[in-house]
Amino acid sequence: MNCMLVKYASEISLKGLNKRYFEDLLVTNIRKTIGNGYRIQKESGRMYIDAYTDELADKVRKTFGVIGVAKAEITEKDMDKIGEIAIAQMRQLKNVRTFKVESKRGDKSFPLQSLEISREIGAMILRNVEGLDVDVHNPDIVVNVEIRDKAYIYTKLLKGVAGMPYGSAGKGVLLLSGGIDSPVAGYMMAKRGLELVGVYYHSHPYTSERAKEKVIELARKLAVYTGSVKLYVAPFTEIQMEIIEKCKENELTIIMRRYMMQVAEQVAKKENALALITGESLGQVASQTLESMMVTNSELEIPVFRPVVGMDKTEITEIAREIDTFETSILPYEDCCTIFVPKHPKTRPRLDEIKKSEEVLDKEKLIANCMANMEIIKINNMQ
Amino acid sequence: MNLVYLDNSATTKPHKEVIVEVADCLEHFFANPSSAHRLGVEAEKKLKSAREKIAAFIKSKPQEIIFTSGGSEANNMAVLGLVSKGDHIITSKIEHPSVIKLLQDMEKDSYEVTYLDVDCDGVVDLEQLKSAIKENTKLISVMYVNNEIGSIQPVQEIVSIVRENSRKAKVHVDAVQAFGKLRINVKELGADMVSISAHKIHGPKGVGALYIREGLRLRPLIAGGGQEFDIRSGTENLPGISGFGIAVEMLALDFEEKQQYIRELKQHFIEGLKNFDKIRINSPIDDKHIDNILNVSFEGVRGEVMLHALEDYSIYVSTGSACSAKKGAHKNYVLPALGLSTAQAEGAIRFSFSFMNTIEEIDYTMDAVKKILPVLRRITK
């Protein structure tokens, strides 16, 4: 019989009195991705799920907080039977030259102590599997034996995505553009436990339905990790038109971004979210200079998280590939940032100047209209 | 207004009769036409009947019709099935991607290709054609009607020029956009191969045909069970083929009346456009031009933006051709070949009509354009 052993971040075990809360949330999140048909047992810093398939393991592996998943074989608390399984597991592995056995004796009535179990199982493996050596310091593989209600044996540990349980840190609003950076930024914050609500700015008829579909697809890819994502589609045409008609050309982008942030903050208020998340990377484009970031932030009460601010495109792309958003992000549909790009945007905007330029706009009305016509889409993990 | 579909050159809405036929074949004639049993024989009869209908319509023999998966496959088959390395092929600069992209790839692989220029009306230069024909010229492939602006090529003249100047060169005509709009009589046309497609004439998608003049032998692109006279193996798409047959049958009913009606729609549309300023009709408006396609540039408005704005009124059109809708994937090459500037080409909208459209729909579209234009032209930055 098999089961799945789930190891989770040591950070969770260090949460003192709140440890229960984090563990329970992790269980809830795992259940959300694998369904309710399984028994999940918590025990001394790990969890056991009463089934194992590769598909199931991949889902659990992608749950934030999980650092490793292994297929554990269960047998009676009998040294010969344990040895048999350990030998069989070692025979299946390729390119392994050294190993060690690590044992844990939860059931203190078991006659052998941990070290004795390890020594004996190790000897059995050495006798029965050719070409192996023991290396207790730097082994290729660790054979784990745990004696509890039954004996559990596992070798290969699949790496989990780590982080903190999704939703454990509160809620944030992600400005999702359709590019490479913003999904990565969302992923990184979700990994720290922040629940994501997305906002996408749609400028119909200047952007196509396909650009919106692309963003929905990106949200769906994030939902592989988060379970689901709520996406606000903000009608942005009126705001953009007003800015383009009434403001200076070289200030279009910066003013537009100030509006995006303020719309996102309204969404955050509605959602009881306490932060905004953007995919800005310092100096990447004109609107991502330090001055621009200061100017886009100035009207906001809540913090703006920019998890990729210190990363370059290569580093961001690497994560995008890992979380499978890259191929979608590079589809060539225009988003609202790529239309009406001024020829020479201001790279060092001054707050007082921008504020003065903005006076011609009826901000309350524009933002209220945008909020009133918001489309809300609930996107589930369709994996 | 429910839905105004003015994108009939991209594809058409199938006839009710076609839908019924396709469903009927799926349900009742599911047997393999090659099977020896009675069910197989019944399916084969269906296949034969569709082939005969199409042959009769274009005045060919049934055995000269090879069913394919559509226009693109028919075009690929005509080119790849005929030529060998070292051969010279002549085509135009405004062909469909299924010809032009294929030939561009083949050029890298010891084939020689000449791309004929077109004039501002999108018609090939016949003098240039004449001088391009060489000793090793094996194929001249031209489209009968251009899919983006609707210009008609003088195919019969092209065929005579080829016959006068070469004994071995063959002529392939991509008639996908012409089929169902112009009367096609393959004997009068004189071409060696002609491609047609079902979904442009209110038939099902995924089915087309290549007419191959009797006596001309092509190398098969798909090896297998020897269906379609050993030229195109693979179990026949009977529901599609039979639906194609019905669509052709429907086409033959009131053919001239339908064409006349579409001409009136176009005239009405052109009249309506006169109410707007700063508009350029990119299609030639004369007998060198098909009636169901009208390509128009609205100055100061990007075609893509116009397209999305029209969507708000449930009016569906194309920018350039449907295949170039994916930006970046295929850069539009047809309009620049006619001498349009980048701004004019980017502002181009293709309206394409069918007998299913109405005068009311045209009026409704004009009203929509009237409302949209000033709004979109507000922004000229």
C-alpha cells in the first residue's frame, strides 16, 4: 500500500501558537486542489495523504507551503518486510552509487532504536543490491524509514514550490497586464501567502478581445497554484481618451499609470485587500524609473509590492517559464499600455507638475465610472 | 439588428441544408466508403454524387475532382505534386500564404521562383509574365480573385501566354475566392489545375478540392490507402464532402440573380461611403473586381480599432485577410504590393458580402460607421 508524504516549510512549524492556523490552511488548500476524497493526516511536522498518483503528487507539489512530496510505501512493523521494500525501492533507482538510511521511531514500543533500524536496513540493502556504498555525509539518496502506526518507507522526494500557505498573509490586488512580468510578480507574492485579486485594464475598441482572453489565460495559469483567481476587467477607454485629449503627450503614460493604481486601490477597498502588486522592474522602461514609481504611488494609501523590482528580464523570464506563463505572455496582442505610447515619455516626472497637468481631469467621475462598469470574472484552476 | 456578418471572404455561414446533410451523413452514412459491405457502398454513392455535382458545376469530369482538406491543401498539392528540384515557378506577389509561403520555403531548397508585380488594381503584369517564362519553367500559379481586395486576374490570357511560350509549363489557378462568385468553366479557363474550397460558399469547413486536368499526373503528398484515385490517401471526409456537394447545388440555384443581388449590395455600400470624407476605396471598382469584396481605408483610424468598434454594433469584418489577424505572425504584404502606404494599409478594412446580407444591414452598417468615425478620429496622436 502507498500513501503520499508531504513535507512543508519549516517556517510554518516555527509559527509558535499560530502554527495550527498555518497547518490547517495548508490542509484546506491541498484539499482545494486535490478534492475532498482523501484523508489527510497531520503528524509531527508533516502530512500524510492516503493515496499516491503522479498527477496527485504534482498538484500537491504546487501548493504553496509544500517543500517536498514523496511516495511512501506502507507495510507492517516488521524488519524483514521493511527491508524488502527498501531493497525494491533502491533497485528501481538509476545512477545511484551511495546511500544512507535515516529512521524515525514514533512508536516507542518498537524493539529497535532508530540507529539500529538504520544500520540493519542499510546492511540488508548492501547485501542485496549490487554496486552501492554507504555514505552518511553526502549520499546520493536517503532511504527513510518511519515507524508509527505502520512502517513507512520512502526514498525519492519531489521538490515542492515552498513558500507560505496561500491566503495566510491576507489579500493583494495584482495589476495584470498580459506581459511577462506581472504574472511572475503575482506568483511571487502568492507564494508568500498573499491571496491574489487581478485587475486588467481593457481599452475596447483599441485593444482586442484576444488581449483580454490572454490575460484570462494567464490568470488561469496562476490559478494552478492558487486554486482560483478573481479577475476584475476595468473598462479603461474613457480614462485613456480623456488623458490623451487633455494632457501633454509626454505625460500620457505616467498619468495613465497613476489612474491604474488608483483604480486598483478602489478594487482593493472593495475586496478588503491591503496591498497592490505590480510587475515593475527598476529602470526597465520609462515608466519604471524611481521618479515614475514615486509619482505613481503618491495618491495611494496602501503599500505597493513590486517583487521583481530588483530582477532583470532574464531572471523574470526564468520564473515565467517555470510557472508556465511565458508562452502565453509573449502572444502578440496589444494591451492598453502599448497603444498611444508617447515618442518621448518623461523618465523623470515631477509630482507637482504631473498633479498640475491632471487638474483638467474629473478624477472622481472617471474612476467612479470605471468602477461601476467593472466586469468580474472568477477563474478556476482547470488543470 | 441581430448580427451583421460582413466577413464572408474569411468564411461563410453554412446553409441550413448543408448542416442537415452533414448531420445526416454523420448519423446514417458513417461507414467507410472503401468498405465492401452494403453500408460502405451507400457511403460511396454519396461520395460519387457529391463529386458529380461539383464536376457538373465547373464543367469537368468527375474523375478530375480530387477532394482535399481545403483550399490550402489543394494549393500545396498543386505545387508540390508537380514540380521537382531545379524547376522554375512563376507566381504573383499577392498570392494566398498557402502558395507564397510554400514557395518562399521552396526557394531555399533549389527551386527557382519569380514573383510577378501587380498594378495598383492588383492585376499581374502580363508582359512581365511573358518575359519570365523560361526553359525550366514548370508551373505558373496565380489566384483568380485576390482575397484582400477582390481583384480578378485575366486567367484566360495568362493561360494563352503560357501556352504560346512553353510546352511544358502548367497553370494552376487558386480559385478559392472566385468559386461561387464567377462562373467557372474549367474547359474555357484552360488551366491545368484549379483549387476550390467549400466553406467560402456556405459549405462546411475542412473540405475543398483540386481540379486536375485529365492526363496530368501529380505525385501524392499523402501516401496510404489510395483513396481519391491514388492522389490523396486517407478515409474520405464524407460529411464534409457531401455537404460541399449540397452547397454547390445551392450555388447553382439562381446563380446570376444572387450575383446581381450582391452587386447591388456593393453599389449601395459604395453610395453610402460617399457620405464620409477621408476614405479610400482600395478595391478597384470595375469589372476587374469581384462584387463581394470591398476593401476600404478610413484615414486616421487603425483598421483593427475600427474592427473592434464595429463589433459593438454586432458588425463583423476583417482587417486585411483573416489569416493576417494575428499580428506579427503574418505581416500584410498584399496592400503594400498595390502601392498603399503603411498608414493606408494599417487602416484597411475588408467588407465582404454574401447573398445572405441585406440592404438594411448595409444601411445599419453605414449608420454605425457614421457614429464611430468621429469618435475614433478624435484621437489622432
